[in-house]
Amino acid sequence: MANLWSGRFEKVMDEIVEEFNASIFFDKRLYDCDIAGSIAHVTMLCQQGIVNEEEKENIIRELQIIKKQIEENEIVFNVHNEDIHMAIEGILIERLGDTGKKLHTARSRNDQVAVDTRLYVKNEINEMIENIKYLEYILLEKAEKYYDKLMVGFTHMQHAQPVTVGFHLMAYFQMFKRDMERFYDCHERTDYNPLGSCALAGTTIPIDRHLTTKLLGFKNVTENAMDSVSD
């Protein structure tokens, strides 16, 4: 699949530039978020009468096959794929032809990247919060066990005051508690759906952003398309 700006140039892009511009080797981790976003998008397109039921089912089926093949390392990406979004779309179009092209209706790579990133960040935050909760459980358990065991408290790398091991461990408990609160705050800020913002100013096609918001598990839609794709 040709890159988005190949039509601007008379010659083929130099390999060094192509490799420099490609993000596939690090954004391929977004594959499951990209496919989830695409499934929600085509489901909405079908409900709105923009694609028919058969087209929707074919696209979803093929996306699920692609997801499984990526997870089983049956699909090998290279620099020519440019990024995970173009790679998956290219495979879909190769397999479904014009039907595959309809998936990108009322969607830009700009809002596609934005929704993938938010889904990925939300998932990572949830995992980090669970890890911190487990760590805090261990700290609390050890603090209770050694609540009366004395140790030296330091300041400026010098002996300062006697403290207990439990007291020392609970200091770290509070630090990680603040970290967890920061993650909760970040999750709250991330929990808004940018899909439907398109390139930067939305679309005149009658889409339903609230449906994709529900399907993807977001709290609400973003309020400004330009902000959504530049955040």
C-alpha cells in the first residue's frame, strides 16, 4: 500500500527517509487497540446505513483473523508498512478489495491514531494501578509485621532519628498511593473518545460518536475535533 503522500513526489522515496519516517516497529503494539477501534467504527457505520450488514460482517471477520495472525506471528511487518494503522488497513484491502476500503469512511488516520493511543494508555494505566495495589498490599503487610522493629532514620545521608521499619515502609506506601492517584487522574483525562473527529474538523457524514464511545468503553466523547487530534 502506497504511503499517504506518495502522490506529491515524482520519484520513489529514499530508503533512509522511509525508514526514518516509519513507526511500525514501535507502534505495532497498538494492533489490538487499532482493530478494536475499527470494529467499533464499522459497527457504527452499519447502524447508520453507511455500509450494509454483509460488508460489516466481512470486515469484522477479517479484522479478527488479522488480529489472531499478528498474535501468532504469522504477519511480519516491515518498513514499507509505515505504521500499524496503514499496515492493517493495507492487509484488509488486499483481502476484501473495495469492501475493505469502506472501513475508512468518515475516519482519518488522525482520529484513528488518537483513539488507539487513548485505548492503549487506558489499558496500561489499569494494569499499573493493579500492580501498585498489589505492591501496597505487600508494603502494608510488612509494615504491620515489623511495626515495632527499630531502625535508623537518615537525613542528608547521616544518622538522624530512630524509627520503626513499619514507619519507614509506610512512607513508601504513601508515595505509591500518590502515584496511583496520579494514574487515576490520567485515566479520567484519557477516558474521552476522539473517534469521529476525522482529520481536524469532523465530518458531514451522519455518524454516531456516542455509539462508538459506548462500544469502546469510553466515558464520553471529546468536545472539539481539532483539540482531539492534536492532544
